[in-house]
Amino acid sequence: MTKVVTFGVFDYFHYGHLKLFERAKAMGDYLIVAIQAEEYILKYKPDAQILYSQEQRMELINALEVVDEVAVYTDIDKSIKEIDFDVWAKGEDQNHAGFQAAEKWALEQGKTVKVLPRTPNISTTKIRQQLIKD
């Protein structure tokens, strides 16, 4: 069985997230969606306006048929070592130092790393901007 993992905040859940999960699931048999712990979102983005609590995000994502398991992560470069997976479906915008270190570790462990493009014309930033504008 091929296990695929993807990491993200997934707070302002939208169509692009669903498409990401579907593309990731197509790479294997079992999809793990790892959401970032609330305190770590605020650690890196102190001004973040969190819409859904960690528990609510877990419930929302776990309700999707395409998702087999929901996990919580803290620092990507540490947490990636705690998840059993074969393929990492990584977003093209996930490239800060922590993600770079996690990718290096994954490749050294013989894992496959696939970079998935964003769904055109949709992003959390655009949604947030629209909400503020309205």
C-alpha cells in the first residue's frame, strides 16, 4: 500500500484544497492530510486570523471521502519524521527553510516528493482579501 501525505494549515478550506487532496490521493492508496497545530500557526504568523480551530479543521477534513487519515504537525522538518508515508504531495508554494529541510530528509529516506501546482484562480489569500473587502 502506497501512503501519501500532504501538509498545510487548511484553515479557509476551499475548492483548491479539495483538488489538492484528490490529486494527492491519485498518487497512492492511502491519503494522510497533516494540518498545522494552531499554536504553531501563530508562532510563525502571529497576526494570523484563524477561522477554524484545530479540532474543527480536523473534523472538516476527516469528513472528506478522499481523506483516509488526519494528523497534526508542528514544525514540518521535525514532524515529517513521525509520519509513515511513501509519497509527499507538496504544494508549489511550500518552500521556506523548514520545508526545504523536510524535503531533503524525505529524499534521503528514499521517499518520493511530488510538487503539485496550485488550482488556478483560487487561494486562501484571495479568499481572505475578498472577506476583508466585503
